[in-house]
Amino acid sequence: MENDIYDFHLNSQESLKKIINNKLSSRSVIFEGKKGIGKQIFLSELSGNILNNTYKVRKNIHPDLYQIKPENNKILVDDIKDLDDWIYKPPYESSKKIILINNANAMNNTVQNKILKLLEEPPDYILFFLVLENSQMLLPTVRSRSIVFSLNSLPNSIINNYLSDDFNEEDKQIILSILDGSLRNIDFYSKSNFDKIFELSTLIIRKELDKIDDVNKIIDNLSSEFSINIVIEEMIIFLKNILSKNLIKSNLDNLNLLDGIYFIDSLCKIFEDSFDTNFNVKLAIDELVLNYFVTNRS
């Protein structure tokens, strides 16, 4: 299935093949695209083909590949401290060397300026691959020295391959609508979890005070199996889709739209703060649920 993702992206834009054929006008390439469309899978396979050893690239043991990944959602100067020595040594096993920066938006300005200096006159054998959701999150000077490829959303035919046969056709169509061309948190989507997140979203939208304990129980149940960040993210996506596409299989005439929007906005704020290790996510959600169910904003 990973080959399907790689082939889809490679064939979706003819100019992408210039990377493999070494016909690019820049040594730096930015790959942008929303979460879950297989950017890392694509870049791993692409790097493996360029370096003539996909096995070593997948295992991250290829000596001509330098991967940089954020820790705690940040890439700092210390994370690239060995780059100066590595970049100017000739390739060990292939004709190229690749620097692959995942979630490149996690680089602060100091790191981006450090990378910028390396982009100005890199050795001929060096390729920079910067991967992120939106290239506008990078400094204009970094973008100006790079070629930008916008990767497309995945077709449903690929996403279907990752979904369990346990789903009936109606539920599968709902999931495809929710995922919207991505494999975002695809491991979350078992039949059991889908039923729970659907019930959870429905209870929130209907906002019946006597169901508040059920809401808390489902959140606790889901977060015992997955990180609270994933649970919050899927709650946000489900609620947005329910409000915009009326996915609940019943009448929503009595829905107070302002309440639903308030809950989603508050949940988005919690999601942003959840990456702060000092932030008590569970307490924030408990307070949000309680405040939401007992307050009338109409």
C-alpha cells in the first residue's frame, strides 16, 4: 500500500520526476501538503530511489541520508549541530546526499537562517528536502531558494485499502468524508472507535445535560487507548463535519449552532495548548464539557 501512495504522488505531477532525473534548478525542495497524505512515506521512497537503497532509507541507516525530526514540536540549533561536518563530506554509497527535514515548520528562525546559509552554495551532490503542511510557515528567504511541490490529497481508492471490512457502506462513506483525502490518524479508525467518536460527537451536538457523564466516559475510554491529542483532533474534525454536513442520522432542527461553534473553538484552543508539557489537558477538557453543558448561549 505504501507503493500506491508513492506512485500516486509521483505520477500526479510530471515535474516531480525531475528530482529523480537530477534535472532540478535548485538543490532545495519543499514538499507541502495537509496532514495524512503520506508525505513521509513518499519522501522515504523517493529518497530511497535517489540513493539506490530503499531498505536502508526505510530503516534510517543509509549513510547518505541525514534526517531531522522535531522533538516536542521544535527543531533547535542543537538538532543540526553535526550538519556542517556531514554536508561537506562526499557521499559514502551513492552519488547524492539528502538532508530530509520533517515538519520543517518546527524550525525556529535561528535554525532556518542556519539552513539558509547552507542553501546558498551547497555541494553539487546535496539535496535538501523540507517537508511540512504549508510552505508559508517558512521564512521567505528559505522559500525563495527552494522549489515548492504541493502534494495532492489521496484518492478514496487508496484510503479504502486502509479501512476495515467491518464498516458498512454508509459508515465508510462518512469516514471518507471525515478523512477528506488523508490517512490522518488512520489507526484510530477501528469500527469500535468510529462508533464511540460518532456517539460522542452526537451527544455533544445534542447537548442534553443528563448525558454529560456519558460524554466524559467516552472521552476517558478513547484516551486510554490513544493520546489525548489524537482524541481531541478527531473530535474537532467530527464536530465540524457534523455541523457542516449534517452527518447525524436524525433531525437537528433544535440545535443551537452558536453552542456547537463555541465548543469547537474551545476544543481547538485546548488542542493548541496540549503540546505544552505544563498544560493539564484532561482538566481543561473536563472544565470545557461541564461549562458547555450547563451554560445556555442562546
